[in-house]
Amino acid sequence: MAKIRKGDEVLVRAGKDKGKRGTVLSVTPDDRVVVEGVNLAKRHVKPNPQRGTSGGIVETEMPMHISNVGIYNAIEGKGDRIGYKYLEDGKKVRIYKSTSEVVDV
């Protein structure tokens, strides 16, 4: 069970985009996340007529380490850490460390 998952809203804690918020687009096995609109890099792309793509300079999101982001806690209005807890029915859920509220509803 990963602490940060695809679809979570996260807050960037470190790096050039510190303070920005975005949604996790993907999580790689080597503990890297791609966040929407964060850590943008310009890539020079060649045109490919078979695919129907035009060439030029394209901005894409690059992966960043999972330790540089924290899940966004809407109640507190800031980034938070994640912990785990078992419910009465035995189900394991993620909780915010600061408020002990359940993340997954």
C-alpha cells in the first residue's frame, strides 16, 4: 500500500516548484511521481507524419522524488504526512498524521 497514489492532490515541499499544488498523474516503482503542472521541462520533439504529430518545443511534466511532495490536507490547508490505521472491520486505511482523519473515503 503506497502512501501517495495516482489521483491524490499533493503539495510540493522542495525544489524549484515549492509551494505548488497538483494531482499525481503516475507513480513509478522507483519512488518517483509525476505531478500535473509541476516540474516542467522543455523537450524538442521531431515531427512524425505517421503518427500525425507536429514537431517543436513541448513542455512536459518530469518525474520528481516522492519525498519532495506531501499529500494536501484540505482541512488544514497545507501538506501533511500519511500514516496507516486499521478500522473495526479490519480494513487498512490511510490517515493524516496531524488530524488522524481518514484520507480514503
